[in-house]
Amino acid sequence: MKRILRNLLRSSWVQRAVGFLAAEYLRLVWQTNKFSFEPPEVYEIVEPQQPAIFVFWHGQHFMTPFIKTRESHRAKVLISRHRDGEFNAIAAERLGIGTIRGSGDNGGAFHRKGGVGAFREMVRALAENYNVALTADVPKRSRVAGLGIIMLARESGRPIMPFAMATSRCVRLNNWDRTTINLPFGRGALVGIEPIVVPPDADAETMEKLRARLEAYLNEATRLACAKVGRPETLVRPAQVGGAEQAGHG
């Protein structure tokens, strides 16, 4: 039975159908939640600094395509090559977001997962005036920011924009990153924290300090977003979970 289900989920028509339904569901959630913004003039602050690297925690990614509010805001998102990533990629593209396929990893799987090619593609996308969005977590270690984003900012010269989104009505899954399934007909909040700029000559010590700062900013953004919608945030403790996992969405 598991084999039949696995083969079914690999079917291109099933993946397209699930991706389509996911995109339309998320559109419904966005349209039926009244979102507030912190700071209120967040778009006025961010727009002059684009293209930028938009960063958020894994498990909180479903609503992030909607930070793109104008057609002029060109964006691409990093999505893993994993089977689950196919659904996310189809949904993102239906919502007007381009995709870059690949992921990060702490071990030897980095090349196998397309990490090198994806890194180069993100640098190229930023140079071509695309915003790039990706999750910050080290694979399978929730709320631990990886150095890859700091390296991307150093290489591209573009600022990192840490942010979080939350809705008052949601379901939180009991998995490694406590994935949040946002629900319609409630309130939402988008919270941005000050940009992080990585000098082109940043050494290892500087990069580690900026990595820790990014981690702290993302935790603070998440705490504030949840507080704004009246939903206390339960911090997911960083923990290594067995097996490799793709970074990015999925």
C-alpha cells in the first residue's frame, strides 16, 4: 500500500493537482485574514533596498509568497528537489513566484541536493534584479540559522531581510519544525526586522556574528508576529533529527 501511495504521489498529474489546490487554498487564507504590518511602513523601507534576500524560518513558509504585492516585485524562492518540494514548487509558481531547485546540507549531500548550482543561481537571480526567498534553518535543526545565507549576502552584496508571518487561526503539526498550517477567516501579521548587510571582505568571525544576529532577528520577528495575532509562540528547541532534509520550502 505504501508503495502504491508513493508512486501515486510521484505522478506528475497528482503533483500538479495538489500544487494547484494548495495555491488556491493559500490565496483564500490571504484574502480572508486581515493582515497588519510591523513596522507599518515596512514596504516603504524595503523597496529601495531591493533586490534583497528574504529569510524566514522553516515551517512558517506557506504565506510568504504574498509578501510580493506588486508585479514589479520579481521574486524566486529556493525549493528542495525532494518529492514534497514538487508540490511547493507548483504552488509557488501558480502564485507568481519563480523557483530555484536545490537545498543546503551540513554534510556530503550538499552536492547531491544541488546546493552548489542553487547557490550560483541565487547569486545570478539577485544580479538580475530578482528578490530571493529562502528558509534559514540548517536542515533538520529548527531555529538554527545556517551560514549559507550569510555567504549568499557576502557574494551578492545584497541585504538580508529577516521576517515572519503568523495568523490567529492555524494548526501546528508535530514535526521537526512544527509546521504551521494557516487557516482562513482570522487575523494575520507580517513583521520585518532590520536588514543585515554582510561586508564583501567578511571573515569567519564576522560571518558567525552575523549568522547569530540573523537567528536572533528571526526569533524576535516570530515572537512579535505571534503576539500581534494573540497566539503565544512556542519556541521549537534546536535539535538534530535523524536523516537528511532539504532546505528551502519542503
